[in-house]
Amino acid sequence: MQDEETGTWWQQVSGEAIQGPLKGKRLTQVFHDELSFTIWKREHPSGRVLRPDERVKQKYEPANWEEDAAKQPVVTPVSPNDKLQPRALVVGIEINGRAVAYPQSAIEKQRLILHSVDATPLFILLGEDNKSVRAFEREVDGRTLEFFVKADATPLQVVDAETGTTWNFSGKAINGPLVGKQLKKVAVLKDYWFDWNLYHPETSVYTLGESLK
């Protein structure tokens, strides 16, 4: 990215200035969700939607830009020892400098993954749209909880094994002993494997059935 005021170039993922007058500066990251509109609208029924600006519509990427991007060669060398294909989708999480990539394919198979990153117990959850992904810390009031998906619940809900409390996709307890509690959200980044690995060269990769660490 390039800012108009100084002409400085900024890395897309890290927000670090890599060339120009502000080189070395780093933008403050803002917590964000990448959700389908259906889930977002359900959680924010009065929310507003940014309308495309007709004055600059010719500058917008086409609707099929992801398909076009997938045909382009990656910018980093491909190692034959790589665990994933360069354009495999991953959900990346970084806590206290430790990074873990969770393949989208693994999340789709399990829907809910219990794991830990840098001793922080968490779980990764796939929404009922099979696209939206969120992660939450699993510690509540000093106790680590284990979660499982509630069968046949619509919309998606999860239950913790310790108290039997039911939680929704936003991480809020909606029924049971812990009703009203809110799980702490963990920032996730859905990215291509080659890109995530470029910014996190020491990342580990989650494998199906991996035990908690």
C-alpha cells in the first residue's frame, strides 16, 4: 500500500513501512472479522453497508478477482518440502510472537478445533456458512473449557463440557450457568499459505487430529 501524503510504501499484512519517509513505522492493527453478509447481518441487524462509489467504480477489482489472482505465480520460491500448496487457504493466528497456520481444509473437516498457541488455550470455529471463521480463548474465570458443536442447532451454537453452557458464534454465553459471559476473541487472518509463510517464516502448521499444545 502507498499513502498519498508521503509516498511511503507499507506492507499489506504487517502494516510496516518498508520504503519512503516513514520507513520503519508500523500501523496499529484494528481487530476485524471476515464474515459472510448473512452472519454479519444477523449479528448487526441495524448495521450500515458501505455502498460502492460510482465515481471510482472503474478502479474496483472485478467480482472474479480471486479466480484471476489464483492463476498468477507466487512471489516466493516454492519448496518441495512445503506442507501445503502455495495458494492453499489458511487461517493464521499469532500470539506473543508464535504463529500457527490452520489449513482451511482442516477447519472445514472438523468445524471446531481445540488447540493452544503460546500456552494460550483457544478454539477455532467455522460458521454455518462454511466460510466465516472465528477464534476464541477458552479460559473463563480462570478455568479452561473444552467446547463441542451443538448438534442440529440453527444458527450454529457450541457447548462447553465443563458447565453445559451454550455459546453462540459471537462467543457469548446464551444459556446455562455462564449465561452473559463473553469469550475473548482472537484475531485471525485468512490468507494464502505462501503469503502467511512469507510474513511468518517460523510458523507451524496444524495437522488434523493434532493434540493440544
